[in-house]
Amino acid sequence: MNLITNKNYQGLSSAKAKEIMEKYGPNIRQAKKQKTWYGRFFKIISEPMIILIIAIATVYFFIGDHFEAFIMICSIISIIIIEFIQETKTDKAIKVLDKMMTQYCTVFRDNQSKQLESKYLVPGDLIFVTAGDKIAADGFILRSSGLQIDESILTGEAISVTKSEIISEITNDNRVFQGTLVNQGEGYIVVEKTGNNTEYGKLGDLLEEIKTLKTPLQKKVHNLVKYIAIVAFLVAASVTLYFSLQSGFTKGLLNGLTIAIALIPEEFPVVFSVFLIMGVWRMTKHKTLIREMTMVEILGSATVICTDKTGTLTEGKMTLKKIYFKNKILTPNEAKKHKKDFLDFIHTSLLSLEQVAIDPIEIEVQRYAKEIGINTQKFFAKHRLVTDSSFDSNTKLVNHIWENNKNECWQYTAGAPESLIKYSNLSNEEKQKIEKVLKENFEKGYRVIAVGKRKMIDCDEITLNNINFVGLIIMSDPPREGVKEAINLCQKAGIRIIMITGDNKLTAHSIAEQINLKHNEEILSGIELEKMSPAELYKSVKHHDIFARVQPEQKYLIVEALQKHGEIVAMTGDGVNDTPALKKANIGIAMGIRGTEVARAASGMVLLDDNFSTIVKAIEEGRRIYDNIRQAFVFLFSFHIPIVGMSLLPLAFGQDLIFMPIHIIFLEMICDPASVLGFEREKAKHDLMLEPPRPTTEPLINPKLWAKIIVQGLAITLISFSFYYYYVIKLQQFEHGRTLAFGSLVISQILIIIFSREWEQIKSNKFLLIISFITLTFSLATIYLAPLRKIFHFTSITFQEFLLIIFIPLIIFSIIKLISWLIKINIKKIQPSK
């Protein structure tokens, strides 16, 4: 690419960009190698369960029982098919999440600026960057008054680097790199290298957008499985030794391997991983992108949401309602009739705000300028930008110095009316008139921007003094649809909403009233916060719900104070200065539309529509995922207790194991699809958002759930063992006792799936109903179809016995459900009196 130093360079044409694209390809790194079918196959057959079944099949083969060996191999094939389906679905979810990570940038093509997906950038493109942007390709700065770049992704150094525009050659002072972040300033960059040719591309996959580190709860589950596996190994070894001494090594080994299959809960970590990944995928349907898996766990524990107003609680789409100019308030249509007088106001507004319109206010001002016949592109071309100062959160003002075609330099300023008035040359009488206008419009919830200018002798530094007040831009930004309902749902769920805004008190209060936000009538401002000691702030955050004219760094202090009260804080943010607060919060939430790349990088969660209602949906979905994980684990534990019990209890009576490997494998094939695929789809309980936030210290399985697991598990064990004891110990009918014990256990497992859930969940989750129906049908087939009966070593049973294995579990679980229901009612009666 030829070196471009012409400051008037306006970028490529679309035709030229297409030609260059054919030569260099898209601006993406080479895709990672996809998983192969044989790679997945190897991963599946290396799982403990499969290894144990292969070992059992091998033993059967060498002792000459080829039929049993064949059955074992068939069961392996079935498990592999289920695992393949499960992994494929998970991989598809991950691919969808990867697509959600698309980056856009402002690029100039055909002399016009447009938003373009960064993968379509080519060498020679001219792109515009501003504070908070991620640089999309390697290049050099063509025009800029100065950029502060965070290059830590490449260098590891956290200190921002100052960059300046090119003079005659590319140097480190003007070179920028893909993946680095703009912390301050704005500028125009010429793309030099794209894709794998960039410095970032050469490094390869050092960073993944979705973090795949195990969550704290995942680590706990993995540790639990490890400890259970150790116990399983010791028990299996003991059983092997016991039966080897009693009946020979071959039988001892088979019984030991059978016990190992029954004891090892290899599905536990799989369940957890699948629930998290599929949950994150489902959240994207609700316009939420989870960047850190830990967010799924923490969402259900959120006690406070600190939210911005503009664009989150409100639509963020500014509509020009009024103009205050020369002591008159005009509607946009009325202003058109005074176009000659009004031109000074609109020109000042255009030059005060950013030339490349990104903010909704800038977009609306430029839209109105075009509506009254101003060609904004030609207008800006008649001026030369001398100094570009980005928005200052302390003064609440943005300033630009422009030189016009008469070689005159003017400073143009826009921002908070009270700030501009403070630095203006208005008389006290004029200030009082304007303050009255401001109060009237703030009380209506309008957003008001003041604009002013100052003639300069030389194009020197920006000075906030003696500014000529030009007028007020009065815009409306109404509450978003659905926000009122979302606020109400949050408050019912025990989640406190705190509004933190850069707008003034009256505007913030007006919006709070419109959305029914419960709030203390005393509203604190940023100035008041500055005067507070940490102890005073600690007290204030407990009782105040609206903070106005807040500086970004004060958000951090508010979050910190809330956390000292033990609150789990969710914090929204979109700018570079919001980064500390987003990192400090338990749940950092960045805006996907208006948010900067810096803010997204600091957050664990991104709102793809910048809507407050989406936060509430994400919390509800987070609660649903966590609750369903609990349901699945309750089922798994309840399921394993009788399997383990029925594997070990016969030993106490000096009997052989009642269940053979084929029986344990069949039960495992119910367990996996039911818990992983069935419970993952489960609809949320009807009162889930009426429950208070879950304490972060609460274990996945709390004492109440352990009690449920023990009651259910022991009930099933008792039912199954009763059939075993009567028919095997008393009547010496071993295979008949096995048939009834197994049948009653399967029926009991189906009843757990049904009785542990709400009626709406049962109706809506057709997958679990199908699994239950298939399980029941197949278990009956193993009893009544001779070929299957032979494989499972069962006998046929009478109709009366069939009714027994149906109705005994049904009666017992109905009693358990009734007792549970009565306990729940009594607890509800007691709680209000506390």
C-alpha cells in the first residue's frame, strides 16, 4: 500500500475496496480448527463410564459370554449417539455466541461515513475512532489532535500510550494496532494491515471473546465428582476382593465394575457445563450476551441494579421538541419560519457537537439541519477543525475550535446548561430567565443541551470563560416500553433499583415518576457526593435511590459503598470512564449499541439492545438456569441413592448383586437424557421472580434440598428393596425379585420427574414427558417381550404384580408430595407473622 499523508484523504471507493478485498481477503484471523467426528469419538470413549463398560464387555468376551459382550457394545453405541447429539447442540450454541461478537467501525467509503463490520476493512480504508473504540486493524493516524491508546493486549503495559498524527513517515508515535483500545481523544486512521498480517493476527488465539474458564461452582462440582470417584474406586475394589474370595476373580471383577458404574457420577460435570453453555445461548435470544460464565451463577443473587437513565430506562432516541433562542421558545416548525435569524443557532450547534454523529443528540441535530436545507457535509468542509476536546465529565461540556474560510478561529461549546451558563458572559437577569425555562422543561423530563461560542484572537487553547450563550436544544427521550413493568417485577423480586444519571435532578425525578420507580424524594447530586466522607456515603446509599449529575468516577464509590452493605450489585455503563465501576460491580453490564469497546471489555455481560427490561429478563433467565441445575442435581442424587443402595444392600444378606451391568447402564441411559436434555429446557417456576435474591454463600444443594434428596432416594430404595427382600430372601425367587425390584425402581424414577415439578412445567416440557413415556414403554417391554426379558435376565409378572409396582410408588410419592405441600403452607403462614 502506498503511503498516504494527504490530510484531505477521504478513503476508498466501494469498487476499489472490493478489488483490494480480493487480493488481501477479509479482516479476520484464521478460524480455529473445528472438532472432527473422530476427535469427538475419542473424547467420548475416554470417559470413565465408557471405559468401565468396555472393561465389562472384555471380561464377558474372554469368559465366553459373547452375547452379554455384544449387549455391552450395543449400549456403548447408544451412549455415544446421545453424547454426539448433546455435544453437537452445545457446539451450535457456542457458534451462535461467537457470531454475536461482531465488531463494527466507522469507515469512509465513496466520500461518506458508514458503519461497517470490521471484517470488511481493507488496506487503504479511512476509519474514524473515538474514546472507547477498539481499533479494528493495524494502521497509522492521518488526522488527530492526540489519541491515548491502551496497548496492554500486545505489550502487557497498563499505561496508555500517547499517539499523534503522521507527518512524513510511519513511526511508533503514529502507528496503531488491531485490538488496542482508544482511552481518550478521536482521530482518523488509515488502515495498513488486516487479518493475519496484523500484529494481533500474528499472535494467534491468545484471547477468546467468551471466557471458558471454569466457574467457582463448576470447580466445586468437579471436586465433588473427584472425591466420589475415589470413594467409588475404594468400594469397587472392596467388592471385587470380597466376591473374588467368595466366587472367583472373574465374578469379583464383574461385580466390582458394576458397583463402579453405579457409584461414579460422571454426568455431574457434564450437566453443569451443558446447562451453562445452553443457558448463555438462550440468553442471546433475550438480547443478552454473557462474556463470563460466572455471571450466570451471580445473576440470581443480584440485590441492587444501578442503572443509567438515558438509553437504558429511556428510549435513547432524541427528538427535537423546542429551541430556546434569543429569549424565545420555538418549536422546530416555528424555527423554520425564522431560518435567517436561526442559522447562527444551528451552525453553533453543529460545530459544538461532534462532526461524525454517533450520539443520539448529534444525530438528531444533524437530521434537523438537513431538514431545513443545510448540507452538513459541505458545511463542515468550509471549516477546519483545529482542536477537538472530548466530553469532560467534570465540566459536563464538550469543546471544539474551528477555523472558518475567513481564517477566523472560534471556540464552540455544548453541554449541561448550568455549566455553560456558569462560564458565559450572561447578566444575572438573563441567567434567571434561562433558569426558569430550564426548570419548566426539566420538570417535564426533557433533555436540555446548551450551546455557545467564543471568538478567539489566535487558535490557542480552549478557555472556559466569557462564552457567548447562543441557545438551548430541548429534546424528549421518553421511557422505554416495558420498563415500568420490568421495574415492578424487580421490586417484587426483592431487587432494589438505583438510577445514576448525568442529567439533572428534575429530569431524573420526572422519569422515575413515569416508570413507578420507588425512591426517596431527596435526590443527591454529584456535587453533594463530592462533599461526603466515605462514612456519609455509606449511610446515604442505603436510603437514596436517585443520583443526578454524577461523574463516572463517583459510580465506583457508590458501588463500593453498596457492597460494604453486603449488596450484590449489577452496574450498567457505556463509556471509558465507566470502566472502574463496571469492574468493581459484581455484575458489570455494558451497552451493546452505544457502549464502547472498553466498557464491554470490562463487563461480564452485554445488553444487545441497551434496554433495562433486558437486564430483568437476564436475571429471570439466570434464576431459571440455576434453579434447573438444582432440579437436575436433585434428580441425579435421588437417582443414584437407590442404585447404590440396591447394589450394596444384597451384600449385607450374603447375596449376589441384584443388578447386573446391563441394568445399571439402562438406568444411566434414563438419567443422562432426563437430567441434561430434559431439565435444561424446563420452564421457570411461576413464583421464581417473587422469591428474594439467592445468597451467594448458599450452596448449590442447600439443607432443604438435601432433605428432599434423602427422602426421595431412601423412599425409592425402600420400595425397590421391599420387592427384593420378599421375593429373593423370603421366596428365593431371584430373577422374579430382580424383575419387580427393577420395575418398581424405574417407575419411581419416572414419578420423581413428574412429582418434583409444577403442573405448568410438566405440561410445557414435552421432552421430559417423551423420555418418561419411552422409559416406561421400554421397561415394560423388557418384562413382557421374551427376547428382551432374556437379555435383562427377567421373568414375566402377573397383572396384580404389575399393579403393585405402579401403585405402591405412586401412593408413597403422593404422600411425600402431600406432606411437602402441607409444610410449605405452614411456612407461608408463619413467615408474615415474623
